[in-house]
Amino acid sequence: MPRERLERVNRSIRRRFDDIIEDAFHHACMTGDLDTAIELTELLERKLARWRQAHGTDSRQETPQLNAMREEIALRLQERGEEPG
């Protein structure tokens, strides 16, 4: 398979994996499973950190998806009377 095509396929697979994590995160939030939502956010954070390490750069910005997940967790914790930690 040509390198360009393989890179395009890999990007697509990574994107779908991120979408699956995000879908599971939203399901956890809707069902009140905040612990799982936090763990899924941490999973996505670790995935992003590995990407940065593998590519030797910090140039990739935080994803809006990850920021939205963090904000949702903070809001849900606030609703429960807890502080984000």
C-alpha cells in the first residue's frame, strides 16, 4: 500500500477511535456514571500524550473534543457539589 494511503487510513482509524471514546463518554455522563466519564477523558489525554511523545513535538494543540469533555466533567462535579480535581 502506498505510504500516503496508509497514512490516510491510519488518520481515519485514529479519528474513529476518538469518536468511540467520545460517544462512550457522553453515554457515561447521561447515565450518571461520572467515574467512567473521568476515566475515558484520562484515556483520551494519555492517547494524546503518546502521540506527542511519538512525534517529538508539543505543536499539536489540545483538541476541542478533549476540552469539552473536561468542561462537562467540571459541570457535572459542580452539580454534585464536588470540586474538579
